[in-house]
Amino acid sequence: TKKEQADMGKLKKSVRGLVVVHPMTALGREMGLQEMTGFSKTAF
């Protein structure tokens, strides 16, 4: 949704180096993800 996308944008800006992994991508499928997730080198 638009709200989710806006939140993702804020999250990416607030957490530098954040990698968002979407289950529809090859990486997401490789990791066997069922939902959208993300990880970052730095602590949140």
C-alpha cells in the first residue's frame, strides 16, 4: 500500500544501510521468506 511504501521510505532513511528483502525477489525466495522483512548491518 502507499502507506507501507511511505513507511519503508522513512525506515530506509532512518536506518542507513538497511537492506529490505522482499519475498518476491530471487533473494527472498532463496531465503524461503513468507513475508516482507529486512535487515541492517547496524542495530535498529
